[in-house]
Amino acid sequence: MDASEALELADSLALAFRDNPLNRAVIRGSAARRVRSNRYGMRATLAAAGGRATVLVPAIQAGAGLGGLIALAPGGWPLPPPPVFAQLEYWFGQGFGTLRRWGKAYHALAELHPTEPHWYLQLLGVAPEARGRGIGAGLLEAWLEDVDREGASAYLETDRRENLGFYNRAGFEVVGAEEILGTPIWRMGRPPH
Ligand SMILES: CC(C)(COP(=O)(O)OP(=O)(O)OC[C@H]1O[C@@H](n2cnc3c(N)ncnc32)[C@H](O)[C@@H]1OP(=O)(O)O)[C@@H](O)C(=O)NCCC(=O)NCCS
């Protein structure tokens, strides 16, 4: 993925997560502010992921503009801090309150992260106007083919109840439910297939 595709993917993921409950609880403010703030977070995540992550985008024209999937192979979590420039952009772009709340959510979930080797679904998002067309399920299936080829387990967190059935159909089961910043979060695991 070249730099402009990475920016396009960051923008589409920023939009995809705009209305998620945890996003609202952490960022607060208007929808436009959440997208702006998310953009810094997504860019920093992609910069931190560097060559370590599996990044999948829809195999159709302008795919990176519709969303994508970022997954970390066993041992790849947690990501290292992003390069300094991306880190500065992230700090100044987010504001102190948002940074503090993201930190709180991250640490609460990090403590519950499985210790045995597993693939981690860091992010999966599809732009709102492109949903319900099978793009998300297609990305998930393509990634899980790799996971299954390795006979590995997989893990994710989600803050949308509607996503439970979506992930359940792909073989994930709820392994825990938490409340972070007043938002329900489900942790889901998938044993080796
Ligand atoms: C979860 C998500 C990635 C699914 O992507 P998607 O491309 O809409 O997924 P699909 O079209 O493959 O399937 C979505 C399911 O919702 C149904 N659906 C229909 N219209 C929909 C719509 N407008 N929006 C969302 N889902 C819709 C689909 O029919 C499908 O159900 P089915 O498998 O029973 O047919 C997407 O909703 C999203 O980006 N959500 C916000 C970010 C998020 O929560 N990501 C997951 C974090 S772990």
C-alpha cells in the first residue's frame, strides 16, 4: 500500500467508526469532530503498523476509500509507538481529554488481552454508504483463510451489539463483556479451525 492509499484507508476507517459507541464516548463533540479526530488515530495506527500488519482492502476500484481490515499476526500485538511525526500529529490532533480517554479504554482492554499466541483483528471498518453489500464479510473471510491455513486462533473486541451476529457467523464467540467509559464492549475469540 503506498502513502496515498494509506491516507485514503485512514480516511475511510475514520468515517466507518464515527458513530460507534466507544468513539462517541471517547471523542465527544460533533460527528465532524469525531471523523477529524479518528483520522489522526487511524494514520498513527497505520504508521505504527508499518510492515507488520496484514492490511486488506476491498478488491474493487477505489477499494481503500471504502474501508479495510487491519490484523496482527501472533506476537504482533501490541503495536509499537508510531514514528515521532505521526505521534506528534496524533497528540496535537486529538486534544488532552480525548487522549486520556483513549488511553483509559486501551489499558482496560490490554489487561484482558489473551496471552496465548493468536491473530488480533485490530480494525475492520466499511464506509457507511458501502455497508450491507458483503464487503465486511468478504474482508473477514479473506483474513480468516490465512488464520485457518496457520491453524491459529483469533481475537477481537467490538462495541456494537449488531456486530455479534456478524462475527458469530465467522466462528467467533463472546469470551467476555466489559463496560468501558459507560460503553458495553464484547471480547470475542475464535478457536483454531
Ligand atoms: C461491521 C462492518 C465492518 C460490516 O461491514 P459490511 O460491509 O456492512 O458487512 P456485510 O455487508 O458483509 O454484512 C453486514 C451484515 O449486516 C447486514 N446489513 C444490511 N444492511 C446494512 C447496513 N446498511 N449497515 C450494516 N449492516 C447491514 C448485512 O445484511 C449483513 O448481515 P447478514 O450477514 O446477516 O446478511 C460495518 O458495519 C462497519 O464498518 N461498522 C462500523 C465499524 C465497526 O463496528 N467495525 C467492527 C469493529 S470490531
